[in-house]
Amino acid sequence: MSSGLWTESYCADALDNNKGWKKAKAAFQKLRASLIEDGWRTPDCYSNLFEAVPDGPGVYLLLAINRCFHDNGFVAYVGMSKRLIRRIGPFNPNSTRHPTAKEIEKTGLWPQRWIKCVQGRPLRDWERYYIEKYNPPYNIIGRQRGVH
């Protein structure tokens, strides 16, 4: 969706270019609404979307969110785990972060974790489905990693 670093100067430029910013904000709101409708929840908020990371199977994604306004972002990575708590961890700023989350943070974006407990299909099938749906830039099979 975007490239480059999200720095304070980027945020100032975004405010100057309000038309493009409003379009990106609307797209992000639509993305969040579709995640919520699809049953995704996040341990990284204080709202009715909150859900603690379970110690069971599921898929997860990392939303790369603009640190300046928190109203613009994209799906950066999709993964799966038999034990989500071990893979993406509980909320603890001092805990070891997911390696991709660390990479996203280096770009100046905030990696917000979203989780979904799934059933009925193998986890790998769910992961593949969401990778195809969102085409996240940090899932790298056959291409260069990251936002360019």
C-alpha cells in the first residue's frame, strides 16, 4: 500500500496532501471493518475488539499502522501457529517480539497484532487463504521481503 519510512516529516506531508490521506484513511477503515466482520480480534487495544492471545491454534496477522495518526495502515504479514501464545506472545513490552514485528517497527510503523481462532481446515490452508486475500508484503515466498 505504501513505501518508505513513516517519519514525522511523512506525517506532516500527509496532512498537506489531505485528499490522498482521506482516501488512505477510508481504505484502512474498510479493512478494519472487514477484519472485525470476519471474526478477527486484537490483544493490542482497549475496546470491544480486545481478545487475549490464546494458548491454542489459530492464524494471526500484523497490521502495519501509521504511528502519527493510527488511522492508516495495511496487512503486512500473515502467519499461523498451533500455540499462538508462544508465537506472538502476550502483551508485554519487555517480551521478545515476533521477528517480523521488529522489521515493521524499523520502518517507523506500529505492528498491531490481530488473531483469529479457526477450525474446520488445516492451519496451513487458513494461512494460505489470508495470504492470498491480503497479499502482505512481509510474506516472502518467491519475492523480496518488506515494503518498498
